[in-house]
Amino acid sequence: MFNNQVILITGGTGSWGHELVKQLLPQNPKEIIIYSRNESSQVAMSRIFEDDRLTFKIGDIRDKEALTAACRNVDYVYHLAALKHVPICEDQPYEALKTNVVGTQNVIEASIENKVKKVVYISTDKAANPSNFYGMTKAIGEKLILYANLLPSSTRFVCVRGGNVLGTNGSVVHLFMDQIRDKGQVRITDMQMTRFFLTLPDAISLLFKASAASMGGETFVMMMPTCKIVDLAEVLIEASGRSDVEVVETGIRPGEKIHEILISDYESQSTVVYDEEYLVILPTLSIPGLKEHYRNYPKLTASSFSSDKNLMNKAEIRKILERGGFLP
């Protein structure tokens, strides 16, 4: 699919970007363009990969002119750039709006202007029934991406929705490991809190599935394991070998949910089971040919997917941490 193709990744210097590039390079792309704001991160990434097919361009998705120039002759766009931390988006909503909403609109318009083949937008479980500003901006981003398929253009747009990715920048796994090592204490906002988790390789598999299989206009969702955050902390404490680490409850932060949902009750009515790993949410918008394409796929019977259901036990949590390379 990517043989001799030009791919642009917005926000490509983060953990998702590193793993995406790692898995794209063996597929013989012509060029991969990393478009992001952070100069030092780009230099560090170029030294890690040392591949002539990687091109680094400094720019912000808020800057439509620079983004449009970067999209010239591009075949595929992976839109990873966003302000992602819930407390920061709560405290600085104007900035979150400019990056996550206006920036996404700029990606759409720049892609259409340059006749990009397909744009893959990376969303989050926090966009389903959002309770915080971050989730709201990502939900609006999803709507913009899906609506873009109705614009007069050959460019196709698709969403993927994931949960918390283990080991990404700012991930709770790294945070807890640092707290165990440096403070002898793990701070958890609520002992009942649960979350969806997936590994970085699984997250990139979701992107590739959506890239290859999508018509444009749908949202691909991976069925992910869930766990209690306190159980995750206790597995990491046990793995550290320390017996003097305490778990401290600090209280829930503004906009934070106790449990996340992957698909809302409303969305479940238009969701089909793609296969054993993936669900596809079909939009309420009437996109030509889309519903007909998924006509023979079984409809989802569950009303919603919540992170407090089918929780992993500690042995299963340890196994996924080992698979992610966080435990020996």
C-alpha cells in the first residue's frame, strides 16, 4: 500500500510517530515527512533512524500556509498532532481549540488542496460522551473529518479511536515507574478509576487497518483490554521489588472520568463488527456507498463499551506490560 508513496505525519516526533515510522520504513515508502513544532525532537528522531527517506519540516498545524506547503505531492496524511493532556486543555481551552479543532480543519483543507489520497485522524476514547474540553475538541475533530468526505474532493478521510497507549510520552506507566523510583509513592486520583489500554504496536496496527480497509467516513475502533489503575500501579510496584512504596489517593481532577467509554449508546446503534479485533462506527451523515459497503457486516449488539467491564487481572496486566517491553 505504501510502496513508493509519500506520507506526512503531523506531530510525528511523539511516541506514536516513532512507532509509525518504524513500521512504515520496511514498507518501502518514497518519503516520510515529519511535520512538527519541536526542533530538538526532530534532531533526536533523525539521529535515531538515520534514514534518507525521512524529511523533517518545522511547522504548526495552526499555520495553514505552512501546512499546505508541507502537504505538496503527499499521498497519505496521518494526523497525530494535538494537545492531549486533560488538565492543560481544561486550563487553556483557547489553545486546545486552536490546535485540536482549527488545526484539524487546516489539515483537511491542506489535504484537499493537494489532492492527498487519504487522511487518517487519530482520536481518543475521551471523544465518546466527552466530559472534558480535550474530549470535546477531539469529538469536534472527528465530526470535521467525517464531514470532509462530503466536500467536493477525491481525498478520503477516516477516524481511528483508541484508548491509553502504554509507554507514550506522559503515559501513566512511565509516571508510576518514576514515582516508584524517585518518591517511593504512587499517586492515583481515584482508587476505582479504570481505563482502556493498548500497546504502541497494536495502536499502529489500528492505523494500518483503517488506512487499508476504510472507504472514508467511518471510525475504526479496536476492542481493547481494560484495567483498574490501582491494579496497574500495584503490578509495577511488585515488579520493582520494593516493599516500601505506598499508593496515595489524590482526588479526581477537573474533567476527569472514573470510567471511560469507547462507544456511546447512541453510536452503538450504527456500529458494525468488522472482525474479531475491530468495530466500525458508521456516521449519521449520508456518505454515498458507505452504508452499502458495510451492509453485510453484523451489527453490534452491546449498547456501549465501558472501561469498568471485563477488567484484566494482575497476571494479565503484567503480561501486557511485558509485551510492551516495560517489564522483563
